[in-house]
Amino acid sequence: MKNANCLVCQSAIEIENDVFVGEIVECSDCGEEHEVMEANGLLTLELAPEIEESWGE
């Protein structure tokens, strides 16, 4: 298990060893969702995009 810091409140987020790029992880303190990304072979976190409703699509 790895740790990363929340981009909003800086609390520790535990990341499982079998996490995959594109997976969404949530901060247990503030509830903000982060997307697991990869840069130069390292896993990083970015704020997850807001999901917009598709009206009738």
C-alpha cells in the first residue's frame, strides 16, 4: 500500500498496490475524488473530472 496526499486538504490517501491508471480514489477526510495518473513511470494523483449529466443522450 502506498500513500499520497490529497490535493485539496493535504490528508494522506492510501493507495492499494494493485491500483491502475484511471482509477478513482477518494480522500477519506474531505471526500474529494482523485484520478490515478502516470507520469514518467510514477503514479500521481490529479483531481478527478466532474461527471456531467447527459440529458437524453
